[in-house]
Amino acid sequence: MKRLIKKFNGNQRGFTLLETTVTMAISSIIIVGLVISINQIMFQGSEVRADMESTQFVQNSGSWLRQDILMSQSILPGDNPATDENETMTLYWTSASYKDTQDNDCIDYYEVSFYLIGEELRRKEQVTTNVYNPNGGLIETLENQGVSLISDSIIEFTLNSENNSQILSIVALVGDSRTEKTYEIFPRALDR
């Protein structure tokens, strides 16, 4: 057995200094290339993620705003002096009459405001419900209100009237990624 081991190991002399140096240089070049590639992939991934987030914020905001503008019967652009918030717009509409469980007629009156606090787009909804008996007499008035966070990273939104439509512009900023979208909306029965 010892002879067999000596036979295989007898002719080996090891690596020279030159061979070791060349191997280390090639390995270093490969490792540097891998580190640079991984760094670029991670950086591009964060840019893509920021683009996706800003686009999602604009689309979510646009969905909420479009839905409410479509429902509105009147729009008050700018700040509503009757409130403490600094609204960009306030929308008003009335629901169709419906019956409650006691067969009374009910009508909902909506007041919905949108405003920015920092980069947060908020929606404030106040619903006043008038309940009438079958003879048309007012039984009671109920009020319900709430504030919702619609989206983060919104830096601007505007609403302008143009002919029979409303032009809505929304801008979101996430990191260095800026997304802007403009919607043309035709409300159902806007007071003119």
C-alpha cells in the first residue's frame, strides 16, 4: 500500500509561485465582476420598485377621485372656508330615495372633500341621511362622517373644468421616481 501511495505522489512537485499568482489574479477579476453585477442588479431593482410604487399610488388615487367625481352633482374647487382642512376640492351629490326596514323613505346627501397633508392624500366623507315617513314628513336626520388615507407620496393633484369635463392631474414621487397621470372625467349631472 505504501508503494502505491509513493508511486502516485512521487512525481508531484506542487504549484509554482507563478501558477499560484495567475490563479489568484483570475479569481480576483471574476469576484470583482460578480460584485459589480450584483450591485447593479440591486440598484436597478430599487429603481424599478420605486417606479412601481409611484405608479400604484397615482392609479389608486385616480380611482378614488374619478369615482367620486363621476358621482358628483356639484364641485366646489379650492378650499372650503367652512372647514379647518385645506381642501383641493369638495364634491356634493344626493342618492336616489330608498326604503329602510320600517318602510320609511331615506335620502343620503354626500359631501366629500380631498386634501393633502404633507404627501398624504386624504378623503373626508360626510353623509347626512334624511328619513321620511310614508306621508313625506321628516322623521329624523342622521349624520355619519369619516376620514380615509387614500395614498402616500402624492405631491400634487389638481382639478380643472374644461367644457363639459373635469381634468384631473395627479403626481406621485417615490425616491427619484416621479409619476404623473391626467384623467378626463365626465361627471353624471354636474351643475353648470
